[in-house]
Amino acid sequence: MADEPQKKPHLSALVGHTNGLTKPASLAATATRAAGGGGGGGGATASSKKLVIKNFRERPKLPDNYTQDTWQKLHEAVGAIQGSISIKYNLEELYQAVENLCSYKVSATLYKQLRQVCEEHVKAQILQFREYPFVMHRNSLDSLLFLKKINKCWQDHCRQMIMIRSIFLFLDRTYVLQNSMLPSIWDMGLELFRNHIISDKQVQTKTIDGILLLIERERNGEAVDRSLLRSLLSMLSDLQQVYKESFEQRFLEETNCLYAAEGQRLMQEREVPEYLHHVNKRLEEEGDRVITYLDHSTQKPLIACVEKQLLGEHLSAILQKGLDNLLDENRISDLTQTYQLFSRVKGGQQILLQHWSEYIKNFGTTIVVNPEKDKDMVQELLDFKDKVDHIIEVCFQKNEKFINLMKESFETFINKRPNKPAELIAKYVDSKLRAGNKEATDEELERILDKIMIIFRFIHGKDVFEAFYKKDLAKRLLVGKSASVDAEKSMLSKLKHECGAAFTSKLEGMFKDMELSKDVMVQFKQYMQNQSDPGNIDLTVNILTMGYWPTYTPMEVHLNSEMIKLQEVFKTFYLGKHSGRKLQWQTTLGHAVLKAEFKEGKKEFQVSLFQTLVLLMFNEGDEFSFEEIKMATGVEDSELRRTLQSLACGKARVLIKNPKGKDVEDGDKFIFNGDFKHKLFRIKINQIQMKETVEEQVSTTERVFQDRQYQIDAAIVRIMKMRKTLGHNLLVSELYNQLKFPVKPGDLKKRIESLIDRDYMERDKDNPNQYHYVA
């Protein structure tokens, strides 16, 4: 029995519910048990027997009409699925039937029969759409009903094909898989639906028209059935090229037309911030459409279309219409949105850069070129720089291109008015470093100086800044008006770092002089203590090296005898220690503390030397005329008028002017004010020394131009000495490379002519534009 299994049980298995291929395994198990049982009496004998299982001598045959009967069952089941009625047969039984047919080489026939049944069913579905009364009206509900019907048909078809495939799964995984030319059962279903329903011109047009109408309504703000759209567009995607060829192309064309018209209309109607907000909203909506129901492949062309029509076509118009306002009003969120949107479009950042640069130049020029704004120019420049820095950091994401172009633009506009910005920056620094500037703490002052240095970098004529800075520094040091030595040295180190040691060497020399003067005065005070008549005046002298300090015009004034005596004592002391040196007294920046008695009591005045000489006259009398004071003091006319004005017309009126008035005129009389009152004991009246006169301003500027002429001459001689012979244009070009300040071609020509006159160089006899160096 173990050697040759009977055929009948095996055949009955084919007719029954089990798979015939598994039967030999169960027979083998029976045989093994039989062998085990046979060996119950003697274990050794039983274990030596071998079990051999052989194949059928011939393949079992299927019963007659088996294939036909089985297909009939399967056909009925497919029909029931397509008709949405219950299947009479067990699904496992149907699956087994397909497996049996495939095992007996009926696969090809089975596949053809299944395809034919599915095709007939799909073909029958088209009729309901052709008969469907449908006319495309923009406000008609027919399109929606049609779309719902086509969607139901598609959903039913998908559900049916899933059920059919689950029954014919064995066929799909064996025969179809082995034949690469055949589509899988699912793909066959898609192909049939595409060929017989969606490829029908009328149905396809109605479907796509309906979808586009729904999308258009949603874009216009209406609520639509998004799940219906998602399902239909998923259907078109599943049907391969239908989505790309039939839907996407038309969808993008309509989108293009819609946004082209919308862009033109809204650019006329809306302000730039509202328009950009609308563009952003549209981009978000279209992005949401891609996520919700469009195929992902549509995202790139769709977003590009919206960007092109709403932004790309209007880049210049948007910026011309609204950028200046956004920047003027510092509308950070709108500027951020502008940058983000323009960065999305090709060429958007470039055109934004151009307008950004133009705005900075135009706005900056209005600050710099207007002489009426000189008083506030530097502060306005600092505020403007802070503003654009903040915009770059917050709105433009610290984009290097915007930073670099901002620097170039600042450099362009700040040098449109030569020299003046440099002069005013020096004066602004002076105002911050003076004593009495209580606006800022040390940290704030340091921050202000750092900001000033940024503006300073943009200036070409740095020699103008140096001249005015040097003049103001001298006053702060000599009159004792410097707020902080640390702040002064900090500024000096910044200038040194920016312009090099040569730029600050004289300024550093001024500080050295002040330090040395302190040491000299300690020695002088010891020297005075050893004198038999030290006098009533406490003298302090600052010894200045002429090359370091600004040039002061010597002014001979009539000092009183005690002052002259002290001067001589100091001269004897100093020259005794430093033989060969020459002392020249500078009276313009001398100052003193005077004690005075009034009816109210004693006061002290901090006054300039000129003020001192005037006030000391009133020890001899109560009233003097302008001419008498001028004769007695020897102070130069304009300087004396300023001095008397500060004493008789300022806040602290120690003298009374007769007649009253702001200006000092010839013949005015001045009377000592015995009723003078003031809440302070020590009163400063020497602020006049810190104020710049028109003459000072002019002389400083002239000195800069004179220095520039020397530098130009030196540069020309240096170049010609090296080159020996050079053409005019090449010489001018070389000079522009070497000179660190702005200069006009006409000025260079004058300097060349001057050097030719002085025999440093000569013209070529044949070519007047050629120069030769004269050794």
C-alpha cells in the first residue's frame, strides 16, 4: 500500500475542495505511520525498512466538461460582482478552481475569456454617458451630476476589478507574470476603462470641462466637493497619459489666462502691499490644490505659471509703484514678503537689487547735498544706516549682494558733495567726546563711535576729516574739555586700524605732548616753591610740538605785568632744562579761573585768556568803551567782539552793554555788573573757545587743499622719477591710483604746469602730451 498509492483518492481530491498538489504529502505521512506500526514487535527490523515514494505513472486527467463547468462558475461570479449582487460560490472555492485550471494549461484561454467578459461590461457602461443629457453651462448643475456619475462608474469599476483580481490572483501571479506582453488583471481593467470610456471624445471633454469648471469656481471663492475632484483627478492619473495630455495641458493654459488677466487688473486696483499679499495667498492656494487633489507632477509648472503671471510680468511695475513707500515707512513685514516673492522669480532679486541701490542713493543724496541739513546730516546718516542694516538683516536674510550694494551706494552718494561730510563727521565726533555730553554711557559712546567709523569708511577725502578732527581734538585737550581719555584713545585706535599708523601719528603725538607737559608742570611747581616770590597766580603750561598740532596764528596781546613775569620765570626754567629749543606763546587757547566779588557774594569764573584780560580791566574802573578795551588788551578786533559778546550778551552777563543788543558795535560801552547773580559758585563762560569761527573753518579747509597740492606734486615727481618719460593720460591714470582723495583732472593739469614751470619736468618738443623727468 505504501509503495503504490491508489489513484482514486487523488482524483477525488481534484473534484473536492483541496488542492491536488498537496495530496502526496498526506499519503506520505500515512505510509510513515504504517511503517512505524509494522515494526511494533521488533524495533530493529522496522527501522531498517526504506520508504520510497514514486510519481504517478501518468498525469491524472480532468473529468469531462470540467473546464467548461468551472468557467461557467467563474463567469457567473464575475457577472455577480459586476452586477453588485451576491456570489453563489465560496471565494476560496473559486480561487481553487482558477488554480486547478492554471495547473492544466488553460491559463491563456482563461485570461482571454476574463478580458472579454470585462470588456463587454465596460463597453456597456459608455451608453449611460452618451445618453446623459448634458450641456455645459457655466452655472449649470449638470456638470456636477455628470462628474458624480463618472466618478461612481470609476469607483465601481475599481472595486469590481479588485474583487475579480482576488479570485483570479493565481492566474495573475503565474501566467500573466510570465508573459511580459500581457497587462496584469488590474492594468487590463484600467486599459479597458481608458479605451472604452475615458478615451471617448465626448465623455473625456465633458469630464475635463467639468473638472476645470469646479476648479475655476473654487478659485473664485466658492466651496466645491474636493473629494470628488481628488477622486476624478486620481482616476486620470491612474489612466496614465490621460492626465498629462488631456487635463494638465488645458488646466495650465486656463490658469495662465486667469492669472494674466488677474495680474493686470489687480496691479491697477491695489496698492503694492495688498497686491503682494494677494500673490502670496494665490501661491498658497495653488500649493494646497497640489496637496489636496492635483497630481504632484503638476506642482512645478503650476507654481511657475502663477509666479510668472502675477510676479514675473510685473516686477518693475511693483517696485516702481511701491518699494520707496515701503522703505520710507519701514514696513518690515511687507518688505520681507517682497524679498521672499521676488526671490522665487528668475531675475527678481536682480531687479530688486537695482531699485534698492537707487533708493539708497536718492535718499542719501537728499541728506548730503542740502546745506540746510548740515546740522543734522551725520545723525540722519547714522539713522539711515541703522535702518537699512535692520532691513537687510530682517527682510533680506543678510543677503551678501544686498550688503555689498548698500555699501557701494553709500559710498556713491556720500561723496557727491566733496569734503563737507568728512568735516561734519569730525565735528559730530567732537560733540560726542566733549565733556558735558551726558547723553551716553561709556558703552553707548563706544557703539556710537563704531557706527561713525562705518560712515567714515565710505568717505574719499579722509584728509579733511583728519584736519578738522585734529583741530577739535586740540581744543578738547588744551581747554580741558575732553569727556574721557579712554574714549579719546579708543577713537584713535579705531582710526589707526582703519587708516594706518601714518594717519594717526600726529594725533598720537598730541597725547604724548599732554603727558609730557604734566611731568614738566610737576617739576615747575617744585621749582616755584624754591623761588623767593612765587606770586599769586598758579600757572599751568602745555608744551606743544609744532609739527603735531594745528597751526595757530600768533596773536600779540597785552598781558599784565604779573603774567609776563610768570612767563619769563617758566621760560628760564624750561630752557634751562632743554637748551636749544624755542618757545612761542599761543594765547588763543589759554584759559584761567578768576575770582570775583559781587553784592551777592564771591564767585569763580572759568574764562578764556582774552576774557580774563577784559575782566581784569574792571579792577581799575567800572566802565570802559569798546575802543578803550581794544587799546588796553591788544586783542584782535573780531576776536574781541566775540569775547565781549560772551561776557555781556550771553547767559552769564558779568558786564552790562550800553546800548543793549546782541552784536557788539563800535562806541558800545561796558559796565561791570555788580548785581550779577547765579545759582552756581563756579561759572563757565569760556565755551566760546570751543566754538568754531568762520575764519577757523575756512583756514582749516584751505590748509587741507594746500596739503593736497603738496601730495599731488610729490606723487607726480615720484612717478616721473621712476618712469622718466610718460604720456599725459597715463600720468593722470597713475595719479588717480596713488592719491587717496578726490581730485579733478583740471587740478592735476595745474599741478603738472606748476612743476614744468619749476623745472621738475618738461614737455616733449614734438609731442606736447608727452613729459620727461628733469633730473
